[in-house]
Amino acid sequence: MRITGISTHVVGTPWRNLTYVLVHTDEGLTGVGETRMLGRTDALLGYLREAEANHIAGSDPFAVEDLVRRMKYGDYGRAGEIVMSGIAVVEMACWDIKGKALGVPVWQLLGGKVTDRVKAYANGWYTTERTPEAYHRAAQGVMARGYRALKIDPFGTGHFELDHEQSRYAVSLIEAVRDAIGPDAELMLEMHGRFSPATAVRLARDLAPFRPAWLEEPVPPENLKALEKVAARVDMPVATGERIHDRIEFRELFESQAADILQPDVGHIGGIWETRKLAATAETHYMLVAPHNVGGPVLTAASLQVGFTAPNFKILEHFNDFADAEIKKVVKGAPEVVDGYFELSHEPGLGVELDVAAAAEFPQQQARFDLWAEGWEKRAPK
């Protein structure tokens, strides 16, 4: 079997474009992959056109390791977000083809399952007025849908510092959310790399009474020494990793032990197998894995293949019940959250299929998502 070519389909919303790639073969089997780019969708499409000619067309879709290696190192330079995302969408499509050809789900090809379900946490649910009352109602709505975990960034446009008034307001939002979800649900605290170490530590201590499940990206991701400083001074798990695009670049994080939970994005770090390798290394350092997942149903299905096979997989992020829920119709067999969990699928490959006609109903947009702009949390058109 050989790859004959690829086709790309962009599903657009005002705040995110989802790029779907179909990988076609000479035996009629087609696989699908997905990633979400912010402000770089056209760059990704351009890269994929070149990579198709240079690396992808004519390749054996079963030889996933070889194709990833050639795409990463076969063009002299250093692979970053665009290249690793391009690799990811093609890589997961190849796993999809391989599973379909053999009649088994991808998780079976990764060593088999270690669990029958993966816990989900909701994101994108707080697209409402930024008040304690509105957040309380919205969080209750999340629980009513069966979720037992959710994530929130309550810090507005905070950057490096957050004054006393803004800090108290952020605390009031988290207090309202904890009251809404009860004492047992998990509440993930997101900082989006906003703060200096001192500010992050102060806010973590202010919010500790509400028992966050983790403290996510407390400082900008480029300086791991700053993250070490935070980790040494807070009494809650630290999570990070969504903006690291190469498995090798996690080395310093492993060495420093500055994080408890790693959050690779399967759509940005080279795909399913790269993420599974990272999870195995994390296991040797007693770290958990909880992938960043701001994509649609295909990226969710790909992330779940790792979740069903990795003993140290904690939980999976899910946007698509709350933000742009209508895009779920572009994929047949989209994974659904039932009573707070994704259940194991026995469908071959990734178990999902792109509906090209439905995808065409959501054309590419000039998507913007600016975390430093007022009202960013509403994810609404500007």
C-alpha cells in the first residue's frame, strides 16, 4: 500500500480554525487527521503542500516511524509548531489507515487497552458574563451534562501582575464555581502563562482553599527556571506542556521535576506515537499526562488512543460540548462524553470519519484568539 496524496479541509469558527487532512492510498483506504492552529492555518497548508511532494506521496502508511522521521529531519532546519503540526495530522491519518486495514482500533496497535474509559473535563463553558452569578449558573450547567471536572482561567487580561482588586475578583469567581460544582468535582485552574513567579505563587495560595486539581501554565512557557520557582512554593500539582512542540524538548522538564502533569497537544507534537512515547517517559518520572485538546472530534479521538493505552493518563480536555458545539456534525462517530467519561471504542482505526460536505458548511475564517483582550473568554467575533 502506498500514499497517493492528501487533501485538506479547514473548518472555521471566529476563534479557531480546525485543519483536517485526508491521506489517500492506492488501495482505496483513507485516513483522517486534525489539528487546530491559531493564526497560522495558511502556513500549515503551505507546508503540507510541500511535504506532500517531498515526503508523503509514495510513502507506506504502515511505516509511521519512518515517515515522521523524514518529515522532521528531511528538510534541513529545526521543526517547530507548523512542521510538527503538519507531521501530526499526517501521522494520525496513517494510524487510522493502518487500523482500518487490519480491522482493529488504533489503541490495539499501541499495546492494547489499560482502561475502558477516560475521564473528561469541560472547557469553553464560561462564554458568559464574567460575574460570580453567571459563572455559577454556567458551572452548574456543566455538571448537569454529567461532567465531574472543568477548567477555568478567572484572571481576565492579567499579565505578570494582578492588583488587589482584580485578585479578589478572580477569587470570587472561583468561589462561585466551586460552590456550583460541589466538593468532589475537579476544578482545574488555568493561568495561560500570564504571571511572574511571585504573582503566580500568591494567587495559587489565595485560591488553595478551593482545592484546584492543578495549576496550569503559571508562568510563560519559555523559562523553565521560573516554573521551578513556582513548583517549589505551591502545594498543588503543576501542569504544563501544551506549547512544547517536540518530545525531545521535554527533557529539561523531566530533569527539573518542575511539573506533575504534562499536557502535550497530540495535534502539535507530531501525533499519536510521539505522544505515547512521551507518556512512557513521563511514567518513569512518576508524572501524569493530560493532553491539551482544543480541537474537534478527530483530534479528540486521536488523543483517546493514547488515553486508553497509557497507565499514567489522567484526563482529557473537551471543548466541543460548549464552544462551537455545532462543529461535531462534521465528523461521523464523534466521541461523546457520557457521565463524565469517554467510553472505549472498538471501531477500526480512529473510529471517526470526516463528512466533507458538512465540513464545507464551516469555511475557513480569519480566526482570532487574543488572551490579552477584554472579553477573550467569550470566544465571540470581534
